[in-house]
Amino acid sequence: MIVVTTREVTKSSMDPQQVENLLDKLAPTSALGPVINQKEPKTVLDDTVIDEGTKNMFVNGFQDESKYAHMTAEKLSTRFLQGLQLFDTDSTCNVNHLAHWKPSSFKMGNSIDNALDDNPDTYWQSDGVQPHQLDITFSKRIDVILIAFYFSLIADESYTPRLIKIYVGHSPSDALFYKTLEVRNVNGWVALTFEDNRSSDNLLKCQFIRIVFPVNHENGKDTHLRGIRIFAPSKKTSVENSEWMQSLASSNQLVTQCSLR
């Protein structure tokens, strides 16, 4: 605690140097510094725009406006199921069943289980005030190589999340912010990998993941999530993440070239 006497104030008012000394007691200049406005890491997702930074994230490939204009519910379902087939590789293992999934809320009949099944017509729907969140807890630390989300702006409209914030750690008490996803225009599966987290092995080592949905498109209040998958490296074979991405890129070309019926 700093005590400033009347005598000090009286003298300092007569001596500029004493004024500086007095102010330095109240707010040391060593503690002052420029304010740095650090931008949080954010990945913009739009599968109508070919971008080198995100092109491998779109499991179902890119779509132009003409294809979107003729996108039917049947074609969206096909994209959902095609994505699941592309994830079925020897290099990754779906670990959804190893986690405890706890949403902040859910609408009756639209529990979080709907986002974990293989049905493109079911979804988790929140029921409450924003932000909505989903806590994912494993019994022990796990190596995550990929988190996949399915978004459909066409099917879900204002229920589609526009921003997604991801926090990771060992528990809710020590979870740290990792990244923001901005969903602009996506109708398919998005593969989030972790080259920017651990360049040595491209893994996310954690026991707890929190996914926050603060904002929807068109200012919608409740959020839909039709699909989410968490993958760990498979014990069957040791494959580098770069090989997975090459496989995914090749599969993307295959899906883009084939016609959806």
C-alpha cells in the first residue's frame, strides 16, 4: 500500500521532478507499455472459394454457385454419407464412443446423440440462450489427429453456426482457447487438423475439448449440429498426417468429379 503525505504533495507541487517521482509511485513507468491488439487465430470456411490455406479441409470438395442452386436434400444426404466413407481409413480411428458428450442444452427429441449417429437427417439442437456449448471429456489424455464437422447452410439456414470457438485442455478448469472457425458457406464435412499446434506430429494431445457456438447465421438463436467426429491415429498402421492429407486431397477430387444422385 502506498501512503502519500500532505507534505509530499505540497512539495511535489513546487518541484516537477518530485511530481514525476510521486506519479511513478502510483503507476510505475516500468509497468506501462504499449497495448498490443493481438488477433485471435481464425480459420474462414467457405467451400465456394478455392483457397490454398483451407482447400484440404473440405472433405466433399468445392462447389460453385450453379451446383448450389440445384442442391437438393437428397444430394446433401449423399454428401454426408460420402464424407463418412472417406473418413473410414486405416490411418485413423473414430473415438467418439470413448468420450462423454455434454451439451449446454438440447431440444426434446434432438439430443447430442443425433450428431454422433450416421443419419444425415438427425441433428443436435440447442435450447436456450447463446452462447451454446458442447463439452467433450475423455477418461484419459488422447491423441487427436482430426476433428470433423458437418455443416449445411442450405438445410439448417439460421440454425447454422457462424462462429465456433474451440478450447482444449485436461479439464474445464484449465482449458485454453485454441482457434475460431468462421463458417461462411459450407455444405459438407470439414476436416480440422492440427499442423499449427504440434508441427512434430500434427497432434492435439488433450483430455477435454469445449466447442462454443456464440453466433448463428441470420442471428439465429438455437444451433444445429448434424455431424461431428473425433479421430485418433489408428493402431493398425503408423501413417503421417501429410499422407492422410494427400489421401484426403485425392478423395476430394474424386468426389468433386463424380455426380451426386
